[in-house]
Amino acid sequence: MKPSERRQRARVNHRTPLRFRAVGVAADKTEHFTEALNVSRGGFFFASSAPLQVGMPIEATIRMPAEVTGNGAQEMRCTARVVHVRNEPYGDGRIGFGVEIEKYQTAAVQERWMS
């Protein structure tokens, strides 16, 4: 592990559906839909145009792949905190966010992705 690397769990490069909203932000209660670009049991990385900053908490529902869960893919509800922002914009104006999962649980049936 590189000296600057803080991750304790390996990330899986896997695009997976992600739904999130910022918590405790009066100006933006919008629910955002995107996809995580890589995931682990400890966090994930995604691109969005949402106005997030380091330290902001989010609530998210994410489909964790089998490589992360050790079983089949599972929908997980989690609370997480933005730990880094990659300000280089993607072609569509979105920027990248890395979040650390603080707690998670399997999503209830009515919260699961429809498709």
C-alpha cells in the first residue's frame, strides 16, 4: 500500500447503480441518480453534478456486487461521508467524489431498484 493510500479494503472497479442525497443541507434535498465507478465494503467513488464538499454526509442506496459482499449482489442503504473531491470534470460537467461508508444495512424490498 502506498504511504498516501488510506483505504483499508480493496476497491472493485465495477459500475453499479447509486441513488443518494445530501444530509443536513437545507439548500439541496434533491435525490440524485448516478452510478458508482468503484466500490468496497468501506466506500465508493462516483461522479455527479451534486454540490458536495469534503466532510458532507450523504444517505445512499447502492447495489453492492458479489465481489464485495462475498455472496450475490445486494442492495445496501448506507450513510457515508465525502472524504475527497476530484475536481477534474468529466466530459459532461460532473466531478468525482470518494465517500467512506459509516454504516450500512440491506435495503428493504420497497427500496430496491426497479428493473
